[in-house]
Amino acid sequence: MTNFKSLLENYKIIFFDAYGVIKTYKGLIPGIEKTFDWLNEQKKTYYIITNDASRSPELLADYYHKEGLHQITPGKIISSGMLAKEFLDLKVKKGLIAYLGTEESAHYIEHPGLNTLPLQQMNEDNINDITALVLLDDEGFDWMDGLNKAVNLLRRRTIPAIIANPDGAYPMSKRDVGIAIGGLAWMVEKITGKKFIRFGKPDSQIFMFAWEHIIKDHPEITKRDVLMIGDTLHTDILGGNKFGLDTVLVLTGNLLPQDYQTRIISSGIAPTYICESAVVERDFLN
Amino acid sequence: MTNFKSLLENYKIIFFDAYGVIKTYKGLIPGIEKTFDWLNEQKKTYYIITNDASRSPELLADYYHKEGLHQITPGKIISSGMLAKEFLDLKVKKGLIAYLGTEESAHYIEHPGLNTLPLQQMNEDNINDITALVLLDDEGFDWMDGLNKAVNLLRRRTIPAIIANPDGAYPMSKRDVGIAIGGLAWMVEKITGKKFIRFGKPDSQIFMFAWEHIIKDHPEITKRDVLMIGDTLHTDILGGNKFGLDTVLVLTGNLLPQDYQTRIISSGIAPTYICESAVVERDFLN
Amino acid sequence: MTNFKSLLENYKIIFFDAYGVIKTYKGLIPGIEKTFDWLNEQKKTYYIITNDASRSPELLADYYHKEGLHQITPGKIISSGMLAKEFLDLKVKKGLIAYLGTEESAHYIEHPGLNTLPLQQMNEDNINDITALVLLDDEGFDWMDGLNKAVNLLRRRTIPAIIANPDGAYPMSKRDVGIAIGGLAWMVEKITGKKFIRFGKPDSQIFMFAWEHIIKDHPEITKRDVLMIGDTLHTDILGGNKFGLDTVLVLTGNLLPQDYQTRIISSGIAPTYICESAVVERDFLN
Amino acid sequence: MTNFKSLLENYKIIFFDAYGVIKTYKGLIPGIEKTFDWLNEQKKTYYIITNDASRSPELLADYYHKEGLHQITPGKIISSGMLAKEFLDLKVKKGLIAYLGTEESAHYIEHPGLNTLPLQQMNEDNINDITALVLLDDEGFDWMDGLNKAVNLLRRRTIPAIIANPDGAYPMSKRDVGIAIGGLAWMVEKITGKKFIRFGKPDSQIFMFAWEHIIKDHPEITKRDVLMIGDTLHTDILGGNKFGLDTVLVLTGNLLPQDYQTRIISSGIAPTYICESAVVERDFLN
């Protein structure tokens, strides 16, 4: 167990996961605003690196503001949806983009020159105009109808299929999880034999997206100056490690203090450090 | 390509798959009643070996009768649901059996001493009384609600989880498929890390179930006397081969005349014979 | 924890796994002969159900005799290799059977009318005569040569590929495991896209093989009269449960007393009972 | 089918896969030197992006020089081994790096402050000093010994495991393939339950590595200016597409002219363009 504040002092850039690090199903982690106050005071740079493609960075930031955390602005948030957006911009220049998700999540697929189609509205008249399928969120559609349409679209059309949040499940309460859009995508892949293009941790491309922002402004920065903070071994820690960053596992989310050692050993995914939480203040009290 | 009728002459017992061999999404295969007339005339024994656990053998037989095929009686039908029933009878002696499927499919889990619970009715009061989970049919429940409940039940309780139809998808029309309950089970397994017990082809236990019926009445029969007829390589043909039976692939279902050779080569699953269909009459015309 | 001897009293037929139940890498489990003495005295029927296809039942029995356990005769041993033998007998009537394994393991593939070929001797002259591939044992061949030949044989020929021992690894010492032939088969399957036919626990067919022996002599026996004893959740316990048998997990093999509860919960595979060991005497001392 | 030379005219930067595009098991693709002459003449920038970690960029370039292709210098070659090297540099600061591969492949893991150990020399005295495992090449070790050691090392030590070439197999002749180190890694992962960190196409990090080189010298370049040329859908084309590049499939390697359409449809991975080969001259003759 490492003291979180003394750890932060060694890095110039801090990457935070959102869920399990800054907030949980119950709201903000108590005291987390102190961490961001301190980072601002120290003039350290930080980013939120999140697999949440259910809404735009603007709407994600709104949530923090409403909860009283004013330091997180849209420009600080890098979501996997932004990579889906970049992919469509570079690789899918025309046609109709079909999606599964809410209207808010469709933010990421709106581009000049492209039309979007909630997959539930796919029919024999428009199926041949569809040029990509994007899975954004587990809400906003009837699963039986939407998943069957996804399977049949991919059987009939050779088009890119993108998943903007690779997580299989997410915590809904102290005990229960919800199946996430990444879990639904596994089934569609297995049935169709086709692979989704996955954007989001642990894949390196989301870290690279943040990295390109950083080196534009701070060309002197190296990967040794960056610390990734997360609560999940298979996404935050594996992804951060693979990208070459030092990583901290915090115990306020997916992993409980009594479980984390077993899980590190059984998965083979080891963080550089382990801290109780990402709250600066709490460490003073210990 | 082998003549179907001359092939039948070499066997005493015939196993038929149902979907793609006797019927399709459009109804009965035209002329299939001639095959069963001829089998009766020749005093050959036959069984329908089906992964359809959506209704009881009685209701499955009703369908054939309504369509004019009177030779298929409930006693001739061996469905994967019957194996789920036997398992529950032997291994789950008390408690509440939760299920996903229609009310008709629940036929297979009704036992003296056991209560059944549509999984959508699971709640904090009854979750600890549940002693098994059975997935029977893709209809009869809301997928988002039902699948999330299946995941959380298996996370919280160490109980047997049974899948009574391992098929991943089934043909819905000339072009489209529907996701079957076996496809939904893959996702629940991957998210929870727990394995369903699968009953149904290609697993041997369904063939053994039929086999035990046969050798009681005809102890002289050997596996060389039995022919398995199916339209699907991964279930009917693989399962029949593995059980030691001769197998025929018919081209009236899953595999089209232009595709079957490629699919046999790429899967490595080869039937003993290939016939155009399971209709006796049609062969005369050729 | 259940007393092993009082448990045995409730069953007429006992199935034992071999490795981890009767013997380990160090030799026989101390005192195990008392169990077999008692079973003989009580006139209970027993079988050894093993995934070991590395030698014939005669040679497997020889080992027990040399170690002083005289009660286990070849007729009491049912090995997964015997199912491979039955499959070849029924389904592969001619040609050249290629195999990976030792000369002793080749016992299972010797049939009148068939020739056998150690896979390392495959070449351009004989590859087209090969009618089946059987993986028997991880010893007896150079892995680089043999595995590459297995991959290329299955790419070029559409023939049945059989694995006579589905285990992925086996204990070599207190700490270390050895990769078993089933683990090598996973790789060949993934590279070629073709599936091996797997004989051996947890697949039902090996239990059925024993069952058919039993009901011939004792037609009054039901599955309720049979107890399966094993040390491995994914083979012995899962397979026994699925076949409808009561099962006992013993803690003298794969699972240690401090681990078994976590492993049962994480896998979802629960034995009917748990006993310290399969030694009758040891229970008296407790 | 697109004319290769007219396609090249639209891009400023060209990425080439090596095997199947520039060379095959028979040597250089005839005429390929004309392509590089033309690129030099046009002052276009090019890189070789290869999953070959069996030797250093210097030795890889030597091969081309010996074959008469003088334009490919070590600085033009970006191999997956270089990413493994960067990872070790950033994340494994001390200890003993165990590896599977030839002495030449060990080039990638030699770092000041680190010692290297051929995995075959692992024993009870040094196992606890090992701080990472790197799989580099399928040659240079006995598979039975090396793979068993890899499995037991990962069971006993929680250390990063890296695979520097994720390919499962590679062409050895017109008909046959060889199992590659990536194929061996699948088996070790499945047996141990631990995941290797994979560097190399289709993973984005190798493209990013090239990209960072480019934007340092040419900050005006965008991804629209780059073309990726490859012969394999699952590595070159999938990886290039995902990184946001335009892609060309050439038919001189893995995919034959009669197969590529079926493979694109069944995998769902579509290149932006298809060309006969990467030879500029050959197009003139058509």
C-alpha cells in the first residue's frame, strides 16, 4: 500500500479512470474534489480516460458539475466514443451509420455527410445503404429486436462493426452488475463469426489519443512522467502497463481490499502501485 | 450424392433431426409424409432427435398432426428438454427452479416436489431459494431483464445452470436467422465465468437417451444398424459421428447445394453420405 | 465434510477417478487398498474411469499390481482410449491411422484392417492414405515436428481428428504441472479451425460406456445407485453431475483443503459431497 | 482490382508488410525493387511494419541487401520486437528476463541493467529472480521443455508475459504452414489462465510507433496521407483499418486470387483497395 499523495508528486501527468475511481453507482467518491484541487494547485495535468460512450464529453462533464466537482471540464475527458468518431471520420466517408444505444450516445456518430439510423429502424429498404454498425450503449433499444438486427445486418453486409465500449459488465449496486454493450457484442461476434473493432481500454489507441494531445503542448514529456489510476485490472491496469505507463490500482471500485491480491495473482496483471483510494485527503488521516 | 431410399434400406433404425429435415420456417418439407409411410410399411423404427425444448413432445407432435403428418407421435420424439427433465429429477431434489422461456417450455421443469419460477419474477425474497437455473427458449421474457437476472443469479448462487437447447441461432426466413437461447447462454457464461450444462446435439447424451429406449426392446441392435439424418454439420452430423453412427447430410436446411462442400472442408466434419433431401419419393423422380 | 465410509454404504456402484484419487505423482495414496478390500467384502461393484490413454487397461492394471494394489484388474478399468478404439471400429473402416503418442498408447488404435502410422513418419507418399488422426499421449514424439505435422495434415485432409485424453495439464510434482495432449490439441484446433472429437470426462460417453456394462449384468440398477469419486471439478465432478450421478470431491489431488471452496464458487461446479480422501480407514481415525 | 502505381500516387507515406508483400518462402517477390526505386524517385517515405521478432532490424535489412534489395535500411524497419524492447525499458527495470527464441531474437531484450536467460536454463535457483517472460521466436529451443517451463513459470510467478509476434502460423511452402510463436502462446495462455501482452499487428501500438517517427519530421502529415499494404486480413488490413489508414490487400501471400472474396465476406474485414501485387512494374504489363 502506497500513500497516494506522495505517489502523485513523482508524476507530471495523471490519467484517471472514471467509474470506481472518481464516482460509483452511489455518486462521487467522497473527498475526490480535494484531489483535483491539489492537482490544480500543483499545476499538474490530468485527463479522465473512460470507456463510457453513452454520452458526449460535455454531458459527462455536466454530471460532475452537478455533483459539485467543477474541475473536470469536457476538454479533460477522453472517451472511447471519441475514437469511434475518429474512425468513422477517417474510414467511413458516406452512407448510413446504424447504431445501438440512446440518442445521447449517437452524438459520437454524427458527422457531416453521414446519416445515422437507430438499428431498430433497419428494414429491407435501408439495409443496403448501411455502411457501418456502431454499438454505443446497452440502453435505448429493445434487446431482442436490436441484437437480432445486428446479427442479420452483419450476416448480409460486409461493413465495419465498431464497439465503442468494450466492457462486458458494470457495477449496478453493491452486489449486482449490469450487462454492458461490450458483453452483448461478444454474443453477436460469436454468432456471426465476425469481429468488432474495439475502441477503449485496454486497447492502446485510447491512451495514444490522450498522448497525442499531451506531446503537442509538452514535447518534453515522456511516458515515465505519466501515471494511470484505475480500479479494474483487465482494462485500466493492463492497458496502462501495455502502453508503458506506471499504474496504480485503487480499491474503491471493482476490487475489494480482501480480493485484490488473489485477483492479481490469478490474472497475472500487476499494477506498479496499490492505493486505498484516489483521494488525497484520506491519506493524511491514516 | 446417394439415393436416399436405397440408403434407408441398409439400416433398421433411423434418427431424424426435425428442423431442416422434416420441416422448415415455411412448414413441412413437401412429400416428407411419404418417407414415414414407407418406413412404417417396412417396419423400420424411427425417432425424431431434436434440440427444440420450447414445448413438450405432445405439443411438438400436435404440430405435425395439424400439418397432416400423422406418423410422428409423442413417443417418437426425443427432445433435449427431456434430458434437462431427467437431470433435474436425479440431481435437484428440492427448491425453486428458475427458468427463461415460455410457459409451454416450462413443461420440462415441472416435477413433484419442485416449484418453478419464471426468472423475471426473481427478487431479493426468493433468490436464496433457487436451486437451479434452466434456459429453455428465447421467447417468453424481456431479454434485458431476463439476461441481467441470469447473470446476477449465477454470480450470487452456486447452483447448476442448464441449457436445454445449445443451438446459437436458427433460420427465421430464407435470409435471416434468430438468436437462439444457446446463443444467449454463451454471453451469460462469458460474463459470469460459469459453464452451463448443455443437453442436446452434438452432445452424446441425447443419442444415448434414444439408444437406451431401443436396446430395451431390441437388444440385438448395434450402432451399425442406426442412421442419423440431419441438415447441420456441428450438431446432427458431428453428434451422430461421435456417437458412432453413420450419418447423412440433407440439403433442405442449413446448408445449400452450392455451399456444403466448402463447409465440410473448412469444419472438418464429414457426413458418411450426402442426399438431396429426406423425401423418399423425390429420389424416384431423379 | 462427509465421512467417506458411511457415504459408500448408500451406493451399489462406485466409479473412481485414478489420478488424484487412487494414486498421485508419488505413487499410491497410502491406505487406498483398504477401500478396495472393503468394497470387495461388501460385494460392491467398482470401476476406474480414467482419461489416461497412454497405455492399455492391461498395462494400467500392471502398475497397480506392482504397487501392491491387486484388486484393480484390467476389466475394472475404463479409459478414454477405449472410446477412441470403439469410434475407429465403427467409423473408420479402412486406411492408415496416424497418431501422436508412445508405442504403448498405440494399443488403442490397432484394429484388424487398419494400419497405424506414428505421425512423425507422415510424408508426401503416405499423407493421402491417412483416414484419421488420433492424439493419444504427450510423449513419444518431438513436439515441434509432430505438432506441425498435425496442423498440416488437418489443413490438407478432411478426416476425423480424435483426442483420447482431453485434459489440458496434469500434476508432475507438488508444484509443477506438465502440458497434456489435450492442451496440445487446443492449439492445433485454434490454428486449423477444426475441432477434435474429444473422448473422456467430462463428456458423457465414457460414463455411458461404463453404464452399458453395468446394466447388462444388473438391469435393476438406476443412476441413483452410482457414486462418482474424483479430485477435479471440470472433469470428474462436472461429468458425473451431468450424467446424473451423485459425486464426491476428494482433496488428495488437484484441489487443496484451503482452495476447494473458492474453486467451487468461481466455477459453479458443485459436488454432492466432499471427503478428505477415498481411503476408508483414514475416516476411522478422525 | 486497382492499379497499384496509380494508387501509390495518392499517398505520401507507404507502410509495407514484409512477408507476402516484399518476400515469400521462395525469396523476394520478383520485381519488387522497382517499387522501391520508384518510391525513392518520387521522394515518398516508406516503412516496413513487420511482426517478425526473430532478428534485429539490422539483420532483417541484411537479408534484403543480400537478395539485391538495397533500398531497405534498418531505419526503415519497424518490428514488433522493438515494442517489446520499449516495454521492457519502461516497465521492467531490473532482474532476469527469460525468453523463448534464438540467440538472434534475444537482441530485443538486451538492456543495460537487465540480464537475459534462455528459458531452457530456468531452474529452482533462478526462477525467483525472473522479472519478465518474452516469447520471441518458435526456433531456438526444444518445444516440450520450453513450453512446460513457460507454463510453470507463469503459474509460480506474477510477472509480465510478452509475446513479440502474435501470428499463429506462417507459410513454409506453397502448401504447408509452420506454427509460429503466437500459436504456442495461445496454448500457454489457455493452460495458465494468464494473458500475454501482444505487440504487433493488428494491435495499434506498432502503427503508433511508426506514426510517432513520422510526425516528428513531418508534423503536417495526417492519417489520410498513409497507405498500409498487406497480404493478411487479420493483421495488416484489420490493424491498418483500425488505426484509421487506407489499406490495400495484395494477392502475393496468404490469400489467393480465387479465395480473397470469400475470406473478406466471412471475416467482415475489408481492405480499401485490392491489388494483384505490390510491384509497380507488373501493372504496366497488364
